[in-house]
Amino acid sequence: MKHCFNIILFILIACCLLRNPIYAQASEVNDDPGTGRLSGSNIPNEWYEGTDTPSLARYGAGESESFTTISPYTNKTYTHQGIFSNRRLQHGVDVSQWQRTIDWNKVKAAGIDFAFIRVGYRGYGQSGTLQYPYTDANGNYKYGTEDPYYHPNMKGALDAGLNVGIYIFSQAITVKEAQEEAEYILKHIGNYKVTMPLIMDYEYASDSSTGGRIKTANLSKDEATKVCMAFCKTIADAGYTPMVYANKNMLNNQLNASTISEKYPIWLANYTTNTTYDGTFQFWQYASDGKVDGIEGRTDMNFFYGDVISAKAVADQVYTGEAVKPNITVTCGDAVLKKGTDYTLSFKNNKEVGVATATITGKNTYVGTKTISFKILPNQVTGFKAKKHNTKSLTLTWDRIPSGGGYQLYRSTALNGTYEKIATLKNTTTSFEDINLKPGQCYYYKIRSYNKINGIGYIGSFTPKRAICTKINYIRNGIINEDLTLHSQSSTGSSVVTTLKKNQTVSVRYYTKDEQGKGWYKVTYQTKTASFTGFVRANKITITKVGVITTSDVNFRKSYTTQSKIFFTLKKGTTVTVLGTKKVNGIIWYNIVAKKNKKKYTGWVSSPYVKIQ
């Protein structure tokens, strides 16, 4: 009698609960579309391989190009299509509330690389519930469909070091609903570090007598494909990699799988040891009865044919004083990958001179870690110039480089000639006197920085070649060819010293070149009241010849005749400037400039007494 009373009481309580609108709606929407398949109690035939024969096109030239591996989680041998022979095979699980509490450290230790974790589902009933519990604008209570093990699984898998992706068990039948499901995942990511795709699990409800909302909607292939593409686009627009999960039958008969795979990866479900699906896919859910340490009972098993990343070599970089982070081109086959979306990038030892490394780690459907190295070289020397010009020496100066090490100085007697290293100098040295040079000779210099780290030399780039000339032990004269300006430096952009007129005579000090390789003379222009020194372009001046007196006590005359006035006599070895020549009665006379008591005289000497240099 007491037993009957308890039964009656239970029935009364249940009826009262059902009359409560909150509990009533909860019962109406308790329609998890994955209950049968995910728990393993009701797996539809569509998940198993049919009687199709393998497509040789997917194997390359033939089935012989395929390869096999043994799964330690099913103890079966699986045949992989030949197109994946260069990929990195990874093992993964996908889990939901049906796996209950999981020891993720054991899962990681068992060799699992990644996990797809269910965030929730859309109910397969007509209401198609999706959101958290809340009250809408009309005061109607909405019941949630979040997987109760979502947060424990996410935290546990990530803490154990697995790569993680998220999936929602879809029942979307419109573009809008697909977008809602994508947003549902995005809102649940929070601070979780997701490195694998966000997935739309597109399949019929296994426990529904009607097949659930997707099946009863009876969408065309085009309509169903638009639903999947809408989900993927929403995920991609948010900066994540989307993916569509479907069984082989769904991909072949209810979707335009090739349309999806042109832009987004596909996760194939096909329970067999040798799938005959001939479409494009990156993940293969090959079994639902895997045994993984750390998970009680059965679980879905997956292969991931990861797209292995590669990177182009990085050119040598230059020290800047800051962390050097060069642009690196990361590829997978012919595709150039996107930083942040397809891979992460980190640097090490990338500030000082030496060898730096860049580590590239694939994300989402791209796997592997690629480490490449590049050199950081000392920076180029700046401020390289001549400080002093003497007849037999030149003093060169430059700015001190901040990257340490020292300098290597090279010299040549021709612009494009052979350069010889003439000095190796410490970092603290910023000048060098080059001695034992020839008077009036132009020399060409270049300098570079260097450093030595752990016995390995690192050399900076050379400065532009500098043409620098010694002074001569006599003054050469030059005649200005046209009206021009005398510049303060060997550059047309420098300030103007004075204006020179055509046919004016100037004293030429030395020849040099600017950064563009254009020639300049340093000259002095003397008037009765002032002296001006500066630079003129070499092609705007004619340099007079130089002669040496060959006999002692040569008469230096006012005109080209032995009857003209004698200024003074010139001793043997005296250097004179030859302005021109004149032939009189078969005798050649040189018009020369000579000095006496610091005063210049212009006159004539018979040519037999002068040797032109």
C-alpha cells in the first residue's frame, strides 16, 4: 500500500512540473541531435564505408602510392591516400558530454595531438533551440543547449598541451541559423587559445525518427551548401579557420562538397580502414570506438593530414639597436600563409650582431614547427671622409658604429681596381693616417665594420668608394671654361663661396669625387684684396701643364725673344706652370708662371730648358 502511494505521489509531482512553463520548455527542447551517434548507441549506416571502390585519381598514379599505418587506438591498419604521403599525420579525438570526465594529461601522454570539443548543439526539434537560458523581449523563457562538459574539456585539453578546435552539432536549415551557430561558437571562445578550426558538424539527428530538422527540411544540395558556406564565412571573417564536418554520404549526395573545399577544409567521417571518398579533405574521422587512456569507454578517432609549413630563407639583416624582425614568407606548397591566422612567429637572439632565429608554428590546418636562422651584421660605417690632405699622407675619419667590433679599411689606385686591406682597427678608433703616399696622386678608399662572435666573423657592407687625393708640392693652375659658382663643398647643394668668370686662372689643390662619382677640384681664386677657396666641377676647368727647369740660371723673360726684359733666373729643378706655347723663328717658347718672394710672374722660357711632366 505504501509502495502504491509513492508511485501516485511521483506522478502528481511530475504533472505539476510539466505544468510549470520553465520545465515544460526544458523538456520540449531536450533534443540533442548527437545523442545516439556521440554516445555510440545509435550510429547510422551512413558513417560506414559502402561497397565503393577506391578512386585511383585520389591515389595519384595508382593505389601503390598509398601508405599504411597502425592506429594504436583501434589496433587496425589504415590505408592513407597517396596525396597525403608528404603530410604530417597527427592523431586526434573529438569529445562531448558523452565521454564524461576526461583525464587530459593521460590523453596527451597516450599520443593524442589534438582534440575537437563540442561547445553545444541546436535542438533537432521544430523549435531549433540554440541559446543560453534567457528571457526574450516577449517574456518567453528560452532554454540553453551548451554542452555541460565544454568548459572542463577546453581547460583540461589546453592545460595538457593539446591543440584544440571547437565544434557545434548543427541543425541549421537557413543561412541565418548557420550564422547564429557560428556566432554561438565565437561567443564561447572567451580567452581559450584555439589553434585548430571552428567546425560546423552538419549531419542528421541520429535518434530522431524523422532525421531531425536538416533532413525534414529537404534542402537541395545548393541550399544546404549555402548554409555551410554562411557558417564558414562568419567564422573566417572573425579571423578563425572554419571547417565542415560531414559523413561520406552527406558529402557526396546532400552537399556540393567541392564548392566548400575550394575555400574551406573538410572533416570527413567514414568508418573504415580504407576510405574511398574521392573529394578533398584534411581530417578523417575513421572510427567511433577508439580506446584512449584517460577517456572511459569509446571515443571518436581522427587522423589529421596536416599541411606542413615551410619558409623562405631570410636575407642577412643589419644591426639597428632594436629587435630585428624581418618579414618572413611562410608557405605551404604554392600558397602563401597569413601570419596570425595560419601560423605564429617568434624570434630569439634578434637584437645584437650574430645569429638570430625565427620559429614558425603552424595553426589550424597548418602544422609543424619551422625554425630558420639569419645573420645580423654590423651596420654600415657613416661619415667617411678625408680630414687632412698632405703631399705624402691623407687622414681619414668616420663615425663610430654602435654595433661593436671594429673596422677594415681598403685602398686602391683606381676606382674599379683591386682593393687591398691596409688596416684593421678597433671600434674606438675613428681616424687613420695613410702615409708614404705619392704627391698629387688620387687614391680610392672604402671601409666596412666587422665583429667577431664566438669565433665567427660578421662583416658589414662597404661604404661607397671615396676618391681622395694628396696635395702636390707645387701649385697647378687651372683655367675656368665658363662662368660658374665656387661651392664650399664638393656638392652642388652646398653653399656658394663666390662666382668665377670664364678664362679666370685658379690654383688647383687636389681632385676628389662626390657620392655620385662626379669629379671635383678644390681650387683657390686670388684677387688683389681677397682669397677664395672652394670646389668646382672637374669638367668646368682646364688644368695647365707642369714643367721642371733642366739647367741652372735659365733666364725668365717678359716676352718670347732673347731681347726682352729678364725678370730673374730660374735654377735647375724649379717647378713652373706652363700656360701655353709659341713658336718663333723655329724656336718653341713656353709661357710659364713662376714665383719669387711669394710673388707670381708670368713670362717666357725657351723650351730646351724645360721638361714637361
